[in-house]
Amino acid sequence: MKSIERKKARYLRKQGRSLREITHSIHCAKSSISKWICDIPLSVKQILRLKSNQDKGRAKAAQHPNGPKKKWEKIRNDIRNTAKRDIPKSYSHKLLKNVGAALYWAEGYNASRNSIIFANTDPRMIKLMMLFFRQVCKVPEEKFRGKVFIHPHLNIKAAEKYWSDVSKISLNQFNKPLLAVSRSSQGKRDTLPIGTFSILIGDVYTCSRIKGWIDGLSAWSPVGG
């Protein structure tokens, strides 16, 4: 009996069938089948077919509602939504001041004594910083300048229009875009189709105030410490 099953297993393997397919077909132990077929080489075409089937199987399993990927996606989303509720929906002047100063400390250009330069690729952060500059720093609209850093083969005009809509800075107040390709990004030029946006403000008074707020944040100590 086993010799018949072995012959069938070897025949199916020569046809390019996977170990799982063979096991399902002849209902034998996978360990036995593996020994019977281990010396049978597969063609390139057969190997590619098996790999394609494996990839399809993984993709299908990943989308299953009870699969690990979906399970952990739900867990992460639940944690994220719960944490989101920890943040107030409306801001206070004090909260926005601390958040804006902290973001500028982390992402802004701190070397200049006279100008403010804040660059980022995340439109949400640009919106938040523009709120900080307008509501907390009271920067006059005419002092804002925008600048796009983008790869030259991309749609520069579309990128400038996009960042103008995000920042609400008029296109008339945009500086000439910087077109360049860094060595580290040469292999992935299209990862930032809208480029990086810089907010520029020439204002000694505001620049000094923000640095003072940063100094204040750096001096924080634990409550009761």
C-alpha cells in the first residue's frame, strides 16, 4: 500500500505540486511524504509557481478576520483610539505654546539668531506649527515665507500649491524651490512626491521668544522635585 502512495507522491511532486498539496491528495503523514520526494528537483517554473501560491496564501491569511495580522491591527487601533481621547479636542494658549516650542526645539533650525526656519514632510505638523506661529507668536501674515525642497523630476507647481493650501501662506510669498537629490535618497526619489516644506520667518523678536520658551522647557523639573 505504501509503495502505491509513494509512487503517487513522487508523481505529483514531479508535476510541481507542493508538499501541502500532495499531503492533502494522498492523506499520508507529511514527514513520510517529505522523505519520499526530497530527491526530486523542481524546474524554475515550478519553483516560481509554488512561491506565488505561498505569497497568495500568506496574503489571504493576513486578511482573515481572525488572523494574527488583523488581530494585532485591531489591538493597535483600540490602543491608539483610547490614547487619542487623552488629548483635549481644543487647545489652550499655554498648551499650544509648550507644544509649539517643543516641536521647534526638536525640528526647527536653532542655529540662527534672527530667523525662524521649520521644515517637515508631515502636513499635520506644518498645520500645527502654523497655528502656533499665528495664534501664540502673533506673526504678521506678510512675514511668512514658504519654500519647497523637492526632487527636480517631480511636479513642482503641484507641490507648491499643496503646501500653500496646507500652510495658508500665499504662493506669492514662496521663495524659489530648492531642487536637489541627496545621495541617500537617489534610489527612492518618489517617496516624497510633494517634497519637504519649510516655514521661514525673519523676525528677531519672535526667534528670541521661542528660544526663551525652549530654555524654560529645558529647565523643567519633576513636580515636588
